[in-house]
Amino acid sequence: MCGIIGYCSKNGKASQVIFEDLKRMEYRGYDSSGVAMISDGKLLVKKGVGKLEEVNRKYKLDKIPGSVGIGHTRWATHGGVTQINTHPHCDCRNEIAVIHNGIVDNYQELRKDLIKRKHRFLSETDTEVIPHMLEDEMKRGRSLEEAVMAVAPRLEGSYAFLAISTNEPGKVVGTRKGSPLVVGLGKNKAFAASDSMALAGQIDQLYMMGEGEIAVLTADKTVFFDSTGRPISKKATKPDAVWNDNNKEGYEYFMLKEIMEQPDTLLAATHQDKDVFTAVALDVLRADQIIVTACGSSRYAALVGRYLFSSVGKKFCEVVMASEFQYFAESVSRNTLVLAISQSGETLDVIDGVELARKAGARIVSIINRPQSLLGELSHNVLYLNCGPEIGVAATKSFLNQLAIFYLLAFSMVHSFDMAVDNIRKVSRQVARAIDWNNDVIAGITKEYHDKNDFYYIARGINFAIASEGALKLKEISYIHAEGMPAGELKHGTLSLIEEGTPVLVICPGDFTYKETLGNAIEAKARGARIIAVSDVNNEVYDHWIRIPRVHDLLYPMVSVVPLQLLAYHMATRRGRNPDMPRNLAKSVTVR
Ligand code: AGP
């Protein structure tokens, strides 16, 4: 959450570059944004509330003169969404500016202490303590990097921050603990950013910053230090070209583009190293216990994975919500395999759990989309989704590819990786049909239901998690309350909420769950529900039939989730919402 970018150049037009790079990180937070530049020895700061383009229209962030600067796109944690709380934040003398991603847990004590020593605070943020602390250190004659080295160990919590100072105008200094930060270098230019995607096409060398490391950037030279201040040499990696591709290709929203490209991205999920899958499958089979940890959509994919492991590999695993993982830490041992699932590879709840599990000696295997992620660094083995950048906040293609990876892994447990690859390739054509058949039909259905306040999604067995995923999609982008649950649970309480006209989404493919799920749909209908069914089999009980192709039982989740993504998308746009940037949310959740 929050995108940070620092840039050193020689051309006096750094703010244009910073603005463009911020655009590529807007998915990390979009409630406010700002830029600070050093220009003719002065600090110029412009910032405002709203989406980046709006802020730019008003404050011309991209026209601030200067060759060195920093920029921030915010997802508020401490302090409301106001101009004053927007980053960058400055010291008392307006000589130092700081941008930050993360949370300084001990900011209240630090702030009290600074106020006692006559520092003037303008905002309610945790971040603002940092420039004031740097100010104190620089007053003692320290350079900017020495000040950062002195301040960082006193900050508790997680952070990646970048600082500039008018006393050292050619420089950006950055450090991180718990939150991501990369450094990218090109000819006569240096960048530090939350995300390598922000630097797409602009750099030749990429450096992942380790915990506590400090980077000192100038246009000509960048140097690194460890947390004790010792110079270190770091190994550069080449930036991945695929991750440079992040435009909408004519679609109005990234989400729609990402839904539509799923037949192709699903194929990319099969481009895997069979040996790696075989090795991980062996890990799964050998482990005394398997704990899968993830959040949101990734956790729903894991719930489908649990069925696949059980029915194909005959191996039971527990799926634990990553934010709850710490409360089960006592049960993790050397014989535990922790499977961590995360599109971004950055979700702090997942990282926290994995760190705990590592300490207990567990083996860690991750399923990640983003290359060069913090989670990847913590894992003994990583399986990649290969679906390319996902920009829309709602997970779509990454979810589908997570299902595919679980499918490949489950069949690797029974030495059938190749067959699984063939099946997924075939199902990718069925995903294309599910889109073709339903895009217009679903847009039509939303006409009738867009003013409803509550939706219920039901399914059974391997399809139950698809009900939950469909409900999550609807609520996060259209702001309609929705609940997904096993169809059999409806009668244990929720049925009392069903009244005349309540929409109930029934995921009811013609598989081993069909009869019982249909029975539950009939019970809901008897209480006045409007039944919208996702199925390959029509039935008179349905008020609307969203037709999916017939596939093998274990593959239905891959085809039935797609119409639910379309339903959420059309509902959101019909209600005038921007599905790419739903309120209060961000793509990478790097806070607890
Ligand atoms: C899904 O649409 C969400 N935006 C969200 O639930 C997401 O899946 C969750 O935050 C986990 O993210 P990750 O996969 O990057 O860890």
C-alpha cells in the first residue's frame, strides 16, 4: 500500500518522470498523491487529495522544476485523507522531504518527544516523525545517509522511505524494513521505488533492497550500505520485460482487459518446469502437515486447492487466513510444509506468517505472480502464476492461474503433470466460450439487479470457494453487500434473510454437487429468491441461466468463476464505480 518513487537525473525534468512512474504504481494507493523536488537549492512540494490525474490537473505535479525528487501515491493509514496528511512530509525548516510506505508503530512516543524539543507538526501521520528526526541528525552535522542510518533503527514497525534534503541536493536516500523497495539504474539516472513495474523500460539494472539496507542514489553513482552502515556490493538483476506491459489495450478498465485475456493467461500457467512441480509435489506428500496461508481471493483459490489435494493427491491440508496464522504458530514444526499463496508476493499478513513458520523450521513453498517479491525471497521454492501484471485491484486472471497451479500440483502428486497440462490447455478454450456466451447476457442481468442491496452466493464442494470469490468480487468493486457460503449452510441461519426478490447466485455445475445444490436453490426460491444460476444444465427453477461449458468435474471452478467476474464488473460500471480503483482498497496490502 502506497507507492513511493525517488529519481535522480541531470535533465531538470525529473517531475515528469516521477509522475509517469507514480501512474504505474497508483494501484498501490490512490486517495492522494504528491511530489517534492529540489530546485535551485529549494524544496518545492505539491500535493493533493484525489486520483493522481486529478491532483496533477490541479497542482501540476509533473511541471515542478528540478533534476532530483520524490513522489508518493497514498493509501491512508494514520490520519484522514486530507491534503495536510498527503506525502511528502517535511521538517520544520522545509529542507528535508520524506515519503513513506508502511507504518511507524512507535510514532506517538517519537512525536511527543520531538514536540517537547519544539518540532512543529502539521499532519496526523506517523510518517511525519521521520523528517523531523532526520532534521535533528543533520543539525548535528550528519550527512543525509548518516541521518537515515541513525534514524531507521529507532523506527518500529514496517517501512520503506525515501528522503531528500536541500543540503545535499543531488541525492535521494532510501531504506526499508518489512515494506518493499527496489533500486533501478539507467544511464545517468537512478530510481528507488516500491515496485519494479514503476520503472518499466527505464532501467538496465535492478537491485532488490534487503532488510535494513540503505541506498544512496545520485544520477552518476549509487551506493549501498548494510544496516550497520558498512558499504556493501549488491548483485543486479535484469528487469523482466513482460512486466513492462501495463496498458489497457483499448479496454475502458484494466479489470475488463484482465478478464478477457484469461484464455491466454491460463495457457501461460502451463508453461512450467515439470521437475520443480514434481519436487514440490513430493514435499507435499512427505510433509506431516500442510498449512496453506493466503488472504482474500488467494485464500479462496487455496480452498479450491484443498479439494484438489484431497481428491487427487489424497492429502488433506488446512487453509489458514494469513492474518490469523500467528495464532496457530505453536502448531508449526519442522515437518510442516507451508504453502503461501499471493499474487503480489508482498501481502504483509502472508509475509508475517511465513516468517513465523520459517523460525519454527517449516519448509516454505510459495505460489506468486510478481517476480522479485519479498515472499519469493523468504521461500525455499516458488511456483509462478505467469499471468503478467495484474493492475485492477480485483484479482481475476491471477485467481484463475492460482487454480491452474493447484491443479498442476495436485496431479503432480500422482505423476500426471502432463495430463494436467493438457486438460488446462483444453479448458482455456472453454473459458473463452464462457466469456463469449455471457458478457452481454450478464450486462443485461445487471439492469434488473443493480439497485439491490444484498446478494447471496451458494455452491458446494469444490465450487463453494467460487461462491465466496464471486461475492468478494461483487462487494469490493460495486459496494453491494454479498455473502458466499456452502449451499448446505443456507438453512442454518442465512435463509432468514431471503425475501421476495433477493438475488441468490447459485453455482450449480452438472457435477457431483449438482442435485444437492439445486435442492438448496429450490428452497431459496420457495422463500421468494430470484435464482441466477451458473451452470451447464438449465432448469426451470432458474430465473436467469448463465451458461458455462461442460468440463470435467475438477475443472468447473475455472469456468464458473469467469461469469462471476463479469457480473461484478458490469454491476460496478452500471453503478458508476471505477472497478480498477475501488474505494478504501489497494492492490498490494502491505499493512497489518
Ligand atoms: C481480491 O480481488 C482482492 N483485491 C484481495 O482480496 C487480494 O486477493 C488479497 O489482498 C490478497 O492479495 P495477494 O494475492 O497479493 O496476497
